Amino acid sequence: MNWKNTPERWGPVSQLLHWLIVVLLVVLSVVGLSLDSLPKTPKYFWVYDLHKSTGLTLLALVVLRIGWRLVAGAPRPLPGTAVWQARLASATHGLLYLLILAMPLSGWLYDSASGLRPLRWYGLAEVPKLSAPNEQLADFGHEAHEWLFWLLLLVVIGHVAAAFYHHIFQRDDTLRRMLPRRRRTASGGS
């Protein structure tokens, strides 16, 4: 089995990282949007710490995904893809990586500058602070975290819409290249 990406499709490592990041983004979004409505009980702080730990996990996975892409390459644009579409797809991917990196970093900055109790990654290891307590920096981190979320949501919606447009209307392999291959049955069909 080839673990790297081929000129035709994303490999299994890229697919796994992609879909794991998608799941974490959905979970983090749902939890993040509901944090303000939770009562400030011990359970709130547990959920908040879980949100922060999962955000840092997402950060690590995105760094890993970018590193893997540098090592494994990326598939070529599908034959017949207009140059402007290929460039737009490439720019969108770059923006997605940038935003998915910036989101947890802004949250980490907010946590650090807020002077809150030490963050322990899933209760296992203390996470270093990015700054000393600083109210203005904390406000900036919080504002950036919120604005980056909404910007990321818009770019993700565009990314998903483009994938479905290609799949449903163009009937090309854009979406299938990021999905695991279907196994063939004994009769040779899929």
C-alpha cells in the first residue's frame, strides 16, 4: 500500500488527517458556540478545558498535515480543470491551513494572557503559556479567536460547496480523491 499521495488522489495518511481534522473542527465548533450558555459550574470548567486540549490537539494535527503534505505532495488538478479553478483551490487550501493554525493559536494566546489557572493538556501535561498575563493581549486573543472562527466557517462552507459542486454537477473525482477507495467484491465490481 502506498501511504503517500499520488498524482491522481490523496493517500490514506492525508485522508485520515483530513477527516480527523474535520471531526475535531465540528466538535470544537459546537462546544465553542455553546460555552457561553453553560452555567459556570465545575462541569463548565471541565468542558472548557476539554475544548482547549482538543484545540491544541487540532493544532498539532494541522502541523502534522502540513508537514505530511510537504513530504507526500498533492495530487495534480484533474484533467480539464481550468487554471483559475486550480489556483482558487490551491489558495483556498492555503487559507484553510492558515485559519486552522490561527484558531488554536489565538485561543492559546487568550488562555495564556488571561492569567487563568494553568492549562493541562487532557489533564496529563501542563501547557506552557505564550505570554504573561496581559489584559489587552487577552482581549486581542479572544476577539481574534471569535473572528477567525467565523472566517474559517465561511471558507469551509465554500470548500464543501465546491467539493459537492464537482461531485454532483461536474461529476468528476474531486471529492472521491479524498475518500477511501471502495473495495472490490470477488466478482470484480465495486
